[in-house]
Amino acid sequence: MMPQDPTISREEALRLRHGSAADRSRLSALATGDAALAEELAGWDRQDAALQALYTPVADEPLPERLLETVRATRRAPVVGAGGTGWRIAAAVALIALGFVAGWGGARLVPSGAPPMLAQAAMASYATYAVEVTHPVEVGADDEAHLVQWLSKRLGAPIRPPDLASEGFTLIGGRLLPGDTAPAALLMYEDELGRRLALYITRSETAERELAFAEEPGRQAFWWVDDGLGCALSGDLPRETLRRLAVAAYHGLTEA
Amino acid sequence: MPFLDEIEAAIPGLRAYARALLRDREAADDLVQDTLETALARQGQWRGDGALRGWLARILLNRFRDGLRRRRPTAVLALVPDLSDLPAARKADDRLALAEVHAAMGQLPEDQRAALLLVALEGMSLAEAARALGCAEGTLASRLGRARATLRQLTERGPVSQRPGKAGE
């Protein structure tokens, strides 16, 4: 073959690159005599490396329970066509003890610099899920017993969705999220105006922390660490309203 | 490996592909769940020849296209990739470059993104990817060519001497 063999078309190069091992070695051979092709191939390699670096870590994330349940439900009742809804039927016997506001002594604002991880995670979750029309939550409040049992099990701590009805917000459901070091629970609330609140809860080994404020454009959060749980309530509400809600959530979570 | 074990083992890969395709965690997991339910309901159709992932990819892409037809236009979220899981050793400019690639992927038409991810992320051959997409290999090759050229234009400042002539291909 002549070294200046006219370069193959890019489409043919793609066929070879994503072909058999023999195709690939043929392509390498072609590239040795074609600098432009070699440069193109190097660019494709960089693209593939970048795409793998970007997206393969997703495969290492903890699997959402609902996906595993889809398969497990079929294992339990291997009826063709029955997949997917079994988890809804999964017995859920946990009872919910709703918290009641009992007076708040310790709440006060703590000056905050850069939002800590906890508040950031809560605000990011709020920003991501509160705007969701069709899938704001993974398990709805109509299946609250299951929600509570599931989240408590995955967090390794009893999670009781606080009752924020006194502030006009009702639970619409929740979901499990990957947290910094352990899974996190996200409970979503909504009021009559359709405004939403995200209560983010995860295990925390750090020292107890009183109510603190953090904000980013378009969202704010009050966060605290108490009794091994780090919590943050995030939304886009007047600061005092959010603080009142955070106090209510604190009591609901800790004093139920 | 029993069928259900294989299905379960395929979930992480499906999630990665769906996340890259849809660029939204929830929507991606919905698509994976939809795919799993469809696959489980049709397990009688799985003949055990060829790679299960190809069969699953075909189902996923069909469900994806069904979803596209149904989907309402919704507010576009700020699709910032979560780069926090990258190895800490990666330098800031690597992260920036990856963020650029993620943003550029969002600019590709969905069929091109789906195609490129099959070969680049899933490591499928062109023939496997064409089967999963249900299109001719020639169609796929030109789709891939367009996807790679666009991605390159959007992300690479590249060696200046070699840039002209690439863009218009």
C-alpha cells in the first residue's frame, strides 16, 4: 500500500474503529500514513475517554431500591407481565408517629459563610426535584408507611416525616438519594399554592449544630445536626417563614 | 447466570447509559425501570442467544423513543453534571473539560447522542449498536460521524493548524 493512500472517509474510519480487532488494526495502519486521520482518531479517543469518565461512575452509585425491587418482585412472583408493581404491595407495617411542636429553645441564627455540604445537598435536591411535575418523589405520601419503613431502613435511623400542616405544608412523598457518606432521604412537602419544600436528612457523625441559614440564588436552607442526623430544610420562601418551618421540622423529627 | 441475575447485573450499566442519554437522574431511573419492567414481562422472548445487554439496550431505546413522543416540553433544568465522584486527583481543568463535554452532549440531537453513547460508553461495535437502534449500519456511521464532529467543534480548541477543514465535514 502506498503511504499516501488517499484517506478513507470518516464514516469508513468509524466503521473500522467500532469494528472487529482486525478492523481496528487496519485503521491504525492507515493512520500511520495519514496525519489528519491519526489526529482525528486521537480526538475520538479523547471523546470516548471523556464520556467514560463522565458517565461510568453512575454505575457505581447505590442502586435505587425501586429498581432492585422491580427484579425482586418478579423473583417472588415470577408471573410474566407482573414485574414492576410488586414493591407497592410489599408489606409495610411501620407506624408513623408524627411530631408535634413543643417549644423551641435553642433555635437561633448562626452566621454562615459558604454553605456546608449538608445545606448544599439540600438546596441542590430542592432545585432538582421541586420543579418536577411528574416525578417529584419516588414514593408518594399515599404510601407513607412504606416510605417511612424504606427510608428508615436505608438510613439506618428511624425517619418520621414531620407534620408541617400547621404551616400549611403537607407531605407529598419522598425519595432516597446518594449522600456524602451514606444514603440520604428527601421528603417533599407542598402547600396550597404549589410551593414546595425539601427536607433532606442523612446520618451525620459531626457535632450537634443549631439551626443555621444558607442560601444560593433562588433557594435557601436552614440546616442543623442533632442526635446523629444532619437535616436541612430547603425551599424558596421568605426567610422567617422557612425558619418557622425548619423549627417545626426539627421538633417533628426529634421529639416525636 | 439465571435470567433474573443477569437482568439485575445489567442495572448499573443501564443506569449509566440512561443518565448520559437523558441527563436527569430521575428521568433516567424511570427509563431504566420502564426497561426492566418491559424486559421482565417479555422474558419469554429472550432466546438467550447474543448479549443480553443488546436486547436490553434495544428495549431501553424503544421505551426512550416512546417517551419522546409523549413528553411534554418542560422547564429545562440546569444540567450541571455531578462531577463530585471524579477521582480527587483529577485536576480542575480536567473537570472543566469534562463539564464541557457533558454540556456539548446536551447539544446533540437525541438520536446522535444515543448512538455515540452506545459505542463510546457501552463499547458496542457498530453492528451491535445498529441492531440496538434498529437502523442500518451506514445510517449509524453517518450519525456517529456527525455526532463526533459536532462534539469536537464544541469542545476542542485543538491544534490550530489542524482545525480548519474539520468543522465542515
